[in-house]
Amino acid sequence: MNHTVQYKGYTASIEYSDEDACYVGHVMGMDRHRIAFHGNTIEETHSAFIEMIDFYLDTCAEEGTEPERPSAIVVLLPTSLYLEASEKAEHKGLTVPKLIAEALTVI
């Protein structure tokens, strides 16, 4: 099951993780920052998403930095594919969106 939620212009994907025995989510479309969260129910996980976005925006305001806004294109990937892409991106010193953009230039 894949569930998406939105808040203040940010979109997150939530999935159940058998390995972690809870719902896990991450904000999609971010190049510089990774925002992840979890909960025992969809409702709890959705609340955790809202808390993380508010925390992120408050932290940016306190630091006087511009918060990153999600990219215009959101691609939903199965968790296994995202994790594989994340490992490859880290190995190449890239973010997942930059790895995908690099791969698309080959097409």
C-alpha cells in the first residue's frame, strides 16, 4: 500500500515497512534535504509528517535560510527501487533526483 499526503506544498509517500513493523514516509521532490518520518498508524504517520514539515520550516526561519521547495515533478517509486537508487546516488555523490536526471539524459 502506498499512501500520499500533502501539507504546505510538500508531498510525502507513506508505506508500511514489514522490516520496521510500522509506517514510514519521506518527503518527495527534495534535492538538498531528506525528510523522513514514521508512525504506528497512517494517522500517526500523517501527523508526524506535519510535525516534520513545521520543524523544517521553523528551523530554516531560525537559521535565516530559504527552505527547499519540492521539485515540480514527483515520481513515485517502490521502496526497494528508491533504496537502490539512494545507494547508487550516495555512491556517486548525488541526490536521488539528480541521479534520475542524469539517467534521463541518456535516453
